[in-house]
Amino acid sequence: MDQSVCPVQRTAWLLDGAAPPTFPDRFRSGSPTYSYFVDRITHQRVAPECARRPTERIEAARWPAVLEPWLDPGLRRKSLPPKWSADCASAHHTDDAISITGLNDGAVIRRPPGKEAPKARLEIRGSDAEVNWMVNGRIVARQNAAIPQILDFPEAGRYD
């Protein structure tokens, strides 16, 4: 990958002695890089068709989904594009979706023999508002989306 778009390069990041696979990303299709436009004066995100001033195209790297739990919040924020300019407020932006990271849909979590109940650190991408965290249709927390949520899984079974 071009070093100019990659903010941090490591030989490997380990968790409990295990190095996660990086590219190709098994959970996120598409290129490991993406581009977007910013207003050269305000540095807010724009689309060329709604920009009112000169724009600049920015190339950025996507973090592999399996590495996201290792990123500190500051580095994660820096890797996201800036907020959309009010000039482009009426444009439809499909990439502004809210997503949850930390577990993948259909993930199987197992309790190691003789160990305490498994936990998962979940985080919201795409919002900095207050959010409700729900497990099996029940609200378990209400907090700012920028704060990670640690969930316990004390019982065996399916969690939605």
C-alpha cells in the first residue's frame, strides 16, 4: 500500500500472542483505499456537484475490520472523512451509514473452560450522537456513540 495514505504501519499487532489477518479484508469488500473531496477553505467534505468553492481530492486508507478493536479512538477518528459541508446537505450520501464494530453478524462466542463469561467491546461508527444499545430487543445502555460499550454474554444462546 502507498505509504502516503497509510497513517501507521506495523509489522504485526498482537493480541494474546495472535496476529490478526489484514488484507484482503474478509469482512469489508472493496479497495483498501478510498477517496473523497474536501472544500479547500473549510476542509469539510463535499461532492464536486454541490461544492461552491475549489475542492481537493483526498486519498485515505481503510483499516482492516479485524484491526479496528486495536485502534485507539483518536486514531480511528483521524481515519474517518470530515463531516459533510452544509453546501451538500441536500445530497444523498450512502456512505454515512451507522455501523457497529467489534463483532460480526453471526459471530460465535465461546466461554473458555473454567473462565468467566465472554465480553465484547462494541463501538459505533458514523455517529457522535447519543445512542441506545439493545440486546435481544431490550435497552441495556444509553450513551454517547463515541464511548465504546462492553457487553457481557453470561448465558449460552443467540444474541440479537
